Amino acid sequence: MEHVAAWLAEVFSGPADFTAELGGHQALLRARLKLGITEEQRLRWMELMTASVEKQLPDDELLRRRVVEGFDWGTRIAKGVSASAPGTDLGEPGPTRRAGAGAASPDRPDAP
């Protein structure tokens, strides 16, 4: 729970503790290697996170949509990485994704 909180804080322009103390995006991806995440599991996680977002942000439809889009983007990457063999070169995924104007999303994967 603390790791998720650090990640969310960094994504939403808080301190970069997730990167500095927990290894950032690369560590996040590496931890998912060989998990074999199924589409059913990914969708269930999205269902739970969407319900949480709707409960915590009831009055901000745009923010809810952006948060859920970010989760969807990330879970698709995690699912793909989870099928990779340990030791796979994940390349340099760059910094932890930050929410906000111009952030990459499923419909704009090339955005910064």
C-alpha cells in the first residue's frame, strides 16, 4: 500500500519518492516480469480501481476519467511485461508517468 501511495503521489506531481526510493518505472515493470497477468485479472483490477476513484472523486468527472485512463494505460503495459521472461531487457522506460496536460494516455501513447 505504501508503494502504491508513493507512486500515486509522484504521478500527481508530488515528491519523486517512488523513483528515488523504490526504483521508479523500471522497478515497477521488472516486478511484473513472469507474473502472467491475465486479461481477466487486469480487468478486475481496473474494476476495483475505477470504483475507488468514483468513490473518492465523485464531483470531478474529468479527473476521474484521467485517473482511470492512466490506470488502463499502465495495466496494459504491466500485462504485456508480465508475459516476459526474467532477465528480459526492458529498455529505459523513462521517468514515472506524470498526470496532467499532455500526459500519455491510451489514445495518445506518443505524448510526453
